[in-house]
Amino acid sequence: MAGKLYLVPTPIGNLGDISRRAAEILGAADFIAAEDTRVTVKLLNHLELRKPMTAYHRHNCETAGPVILGRIQAGETCALVTDAGTPAISDPGEDLVALCAAAGVEVEAVPGPCALTVALSVSGLPTGRFTFEGFLPQNRKNRRAQLDSLADEERTMVFYEAPHKLRATLDDLADAFGPERPLAVCRELTKLHEEVLRFTIGEAQARYAAQEPRGEFVLVVGGRPAQTEEADGEAALARAERLRREGLPLKRAAAQAAEEFGVKKRWLYNQLAGQ
């Protein structure tokens, strides 16, 4: 009889956030598939557990996934964990879940910590509708293409980012959405030095130009204001032209003017580019 795959969330900072049920499943599982066994062993030590572990991460998921699936099909129970948060959310665990689902293996998710929902809830931005974009592509051309596709997104947007990429990402966000777009920068969530800053993209650029980014970041970006019938395309175009004369690049001028007047950035960009 086949075993089961459990998705077990782990604390994103504070070890006290591990649930009793998560601890019980980790203790009962035949083995644990971990993103980094060195990180997971610290959690197991905290819980006073000793368990066989196998590595499962983005560099080995294509080979490790079928092996884990085979063990589950042979009757073992596996608990999948990531270094922090919920497995399969912006994580290669999604591939293992798909593999098990296709093979008819039961998958059970345990509710628990997730940086996405923690950041969204404290951001102060609308939470009724949002889009989760995870980590942006490393290639700058692809990253900008993805952001351009979100130019007219009216829902709140959530991104993950590493400290060494934060400054470049803020620059790209300013180009795509304009420096006046509201932003919540959530750093080191649930850890000792947790910080939630609420300001604009431009203000974030200025802050981190003067301060070295440290820790893991979740960026919550306000969506484009809904376009209204009062939106003045001619006024927006005039504003964009003025920004261009002041030396702002075409894309940034279009983004800033579109944000100020509630018109579509693509329309404004095309108007400017066609002149």
C-alpha cells in the first residue's frame, strides 16, 4: 500500500511558530525531504526529533523527485519541508506534488507559516484581491518583461527578493510602476529584527541607496488605481512629455504620468513612442 506525502510548513523565523500538528507529523514520518538538511536539523533538534532525511531542492529535484516518489509508492510516509515557510509556494516542492498527484499518491497539506500571507496582512495595502509573483527572473531582460506585463495590474502584487538583488529590483519596479506607487517592504518577518516599512517605491530606492539591504525581503506593491472616466489622457500625455524634457527615460516618464492620472501605462508609452 502506498504511503503519503505531507507538506509541512516550517517557521519563517520564530521557531515558536511550529504547530503541534506539524511537529507530530515530522515525528511520525518515515523520512523527511528537506531543502537543506543542515537547516532542517536545527528545527528537529528544537523539537527533540531524530529522523532520516534526504535532500530535495531546485538543483536536484528532477532526479530526487522520482526517488522520493518511489519510496512513497513502496509504503513510506514522507514529510516535505523547505528552509522556511510552506513547501510548494515559490518552491520546487510544487514539482514533487505534481509528480505524486499524477501517480495517484495522496498529498496532504498542513496549514502553517507563509511569508506571503504574513507580509500581505501587515502591508496596509488592499488584500481582497492580490497576485503573487514570487521571485522575479534573474535575467534583467526577462525580469523587466514580467514587470511590463503587470503594468496595468490593479490587484496588490507580492514579490520575494534576496538582499543582494533588492536595489536592482526597486529600480525595475520604479521603471515599471512609477516611483510614487505605494510599497510595503517587509524584512526578516517573525525574526528578532523584523521590520515593516510602508512608503513609496521612490522612497524605498532612496533608503536602500544609503543603507545596505540585509535579510530576506517580501515586497508588497499597490496595484494600479482603477481607471475612471475622469482620467485625462491629454493631461497625462502633457505631464509625461514634461517629465521627458526634464530628463526622465521614456518608460519611467510614462509610468509616473500614468500613475498620477489613472491612465494605462501602455497607452501612454505608445503615445510617447509614436511622437
